[in-house]
Amino acid sequence: MDSTLLISLAIVHFIALMSPGPDFAIIVKLATQQQRSVALSCAFGIALAILAHTLLSLMGISLMIRQSEIAYSIVQFVGISYLAWMGLGALKAAISQIKANKVQKQLRQNTLDSSGEIDDEPQTAPLSNFQGFRIGLLTNMLNPKALIFFITLFTVMVPVETNTLTKAGATIVLFGLALLWFAFVAIVLSQQKVQGYFKAIACYIDLGVGVIFIGVSATIAISQLI
């Protein structure tokens, strides 16, 4: 097993995991607005998608898709559509939250309950663990940039003659790092005190998520038109 290669892959991959993008954005959104189990399910979904990308790249299937104009166009269309749909949904949630906050502010100015406060705060619709898992899985799996990243990563850093044991090690390392990192983010941000802080800025989180998702989908779409 080539330990030097595995360490290099781990470093590059971990830097990519920490970079702002759809995966990180969706984990932050779910961890601050949903139960911890939902965020952890999302983390597992992302890690499983990364495992799939890794295996597809090692088997050469991802490269075949990239080299096929029709197949790659279909992947891009599905990916762009999904990211844009998720982005619009986040923006819609942000706008609804902002409007609800304005209504609550007006109510506080006009009337108070017996305790001197208004308890009817806008709530985010709860998701099931499966929904969290599905969101994480699709967010990474349908992101065309993830496909390109893994093709490039393995083309540049993993020669064809790399032995099976090293390839197996790379698969475990990439999957494990993704699961550990996103699970860590999910656990930290889903703490009650942290959620309490982020609750006040939930609309801005949704706004940021929407901008990131739509920005990524628009970037991919524009790159194909140029």
C-alpha cells in the first residue's frame, strides 16, 4: 500500500471538504434547523455519494461518462436542475421567514401576551432521517462539479498501475474523511445552544444556501454555453 499517496489524497480531499459548496451549505442548514439525527443522516448521504464517485472513478465509469457528450450532457442537465431547484427552495424559505419575522415584529409592537412576550415563532418544517439522507446523497451525487473533481483527482494522483490494496485504501480514506468531517459539523451545529443562536438568523442561512446552490448551477450552465 502506498501510504504517501493516501496521505496526499487525504489532504487534498479534506481541503475540498472544508471548502464552501453545496455539501457544506446543506449540512449547515439541516444541522441548525433540524434534529441532530437528520443532519447526521445527511452527512452519511453525502459520504455515501462520495464513496460512489470514488468507485465510479476507480472503475473508469466516470471518465467514460465525461467523454460521452450525450451522457455528460444528461448528467449536467439533471445536476443543474436539481441544484437550481434546491436553491430556489432555500430562497423561498428565506423569503417566507423574512416575511414571518416582519409580522412577528409588528405583533410585538402592537400586542403582548400575558408574559410580555410572543411565543409564536416561525418554525421550520421537520424532516425525517430518510429525507435528510436523501438530500445529502442527491446534493453530492448530482453535482457535476463533484464528478469532475473525482475524475481529476484520480487521473492526476492515482496512476493506472496503482495496486488494488492502495485503491481500496483510497476508497476507505475518502469515505471515512467525508463521514467524519460532515458528522462533526452536524454534531457541533446541532447543539441546542448553537441552534438557539442560529435560529435568529435562519432566514440568512437559507438565503446563503440558496445563493450557493443557484450560483453553482448557474456557473455550470454558463460554462457549457461559452
